Amino acid sequence: MGLTIYQVDAFTEKPFSGNPAAVCLLTGPEDDQWMQQLAQEMNLSETAFLLWQKNGFSLRWFTPAVEVDLCGHATLASAHVLWEQEYLNPDEQARFHTRSGLLTADRHGDWIELDFPAKPEEPADAPPHLIEALGIPATYIGKNVFDYLVEVESEEIVRNMKPDLVLLAQVTARGVMVTSRASSPGFDFVSRFFAPQVGINEDPVTGSAHCCLAPYWSKRLHKNEMVAFQASPRGGVLRVRIDGDRVKIAGQAVTVMRGELL
């Protein structure tokens, strides 16, 4: 029997929205090239590879182009699969050993809460091509260890922007998040995330970007708990809260496909 692969839509309660991730449950170690090739075959923004180990699971994430150091939606999808397929008891914490250290997930009803490290930004000058590629005026530019953060004046600008992705791919960073205060009822801030540098033109919902967005908006809105909307065409909802130097990121997930690798 081959390996089972699940496709899960993360940060959504309904199929065909949120951010799809593939989750592959390994029965033993596999080499990096094989995992990269499988991620290319799945052709989703991330494919997660899980391998049981003492006190949790090893977890690695691959885009179709590269392995990445941190990924929120594929971690959410992985935790969802472990509970749904009864690898974990309903009240048991999911523990993941990753390139970003130990990450955990806990179930709260229909929601799964991830415990991720905060990755705050610092003010930065715009690198070459950034503003030209985005095609919008920025009110603030910052950068953290992974990405550029660009604040703009309104949610309307975030939703309607059409960046030049070829030019944006020349910006040296994992990706670029564009964000504003929310004008839509029920949300505190909105964002979109572009990462042509790692093979993802626009990520539908980016959990790891909220390791930066949550502390950023917490300081500006004077709130520790917020609701965020990622305004990609598929869209996704995240509940975020600040807990010291950690960010709790909560979302829902639904399995849409299960297959077997022959």
C-alpha cells in the first residue's frame, strides 16, 4: 500500500476556499529531493511531510520550488488530519518539531489554535522595485526575518491591487505582505501576501505572515486579540492573539481530498 496524501483547505469552514495544503504521512525518512518532487507534483502553495517521532511529529514544508522555514496553513492542515484520522485523541495536543523549533496546536471546538513565534518587523527603506511592482502608495514599510510588510491607506487598496509579479520576484525576501485596517465589519485588519520569489504568486491565506501582522496591528490598535481577513480571491479568516513573544493563530480546516501515492 502506498502513502496516503490528504488535501486540506485551511483557515476556512467550507471546501474550495481558504488555503489548500497537501499533507503526506510518511512511514519512514525520505530524501529532500523526493519531497521536493512530490511538492512540485501536488503544485499547491505548500506540501507538509509528517513523520512520527518521540514526543510528537517531525514536520517539514515544501513549496513547489523550495523548502521553507515556517508555514501556518500547512501546520493547521497537518494538525487537522492527525485529529480527523485519529492519530491523536481529541483532547491531545499536536506537537511538531520543525526548522522553527517546537510548534504546537490545540483544538477548541471547531477551531485549531497554533502556537507560533512572533516575528515582528522593523522599519525599512523600500528595496529596489518594491513600490513599482506593487503599484500602490505605501504609508509604512517594514521588514522582518522573512518578509516585507507594506501598510496602505485602506482595505479597498488591498483588495483591488494588481501587482507586477515578475518585477516583485526581483525583491530579495521570501514574500511581501500588504495590509491595512479593516473597514469590513467583524475584522480588525486585512492583508494579502505575494511570494513569487518562492514560487507562490499569491498565497491564499498565510498563517506565518500573521506572526508579523499580529504584533504589528496589536501595537497600532492597542488590542491583544484580533480577527484578521486575508483578502485573496479564495479568502480566509484567522483569529490571532499575542502571548508574550508568541502569537496564537486560530483557524478552521476541512479535508477535501484523500489519495494514495502509488
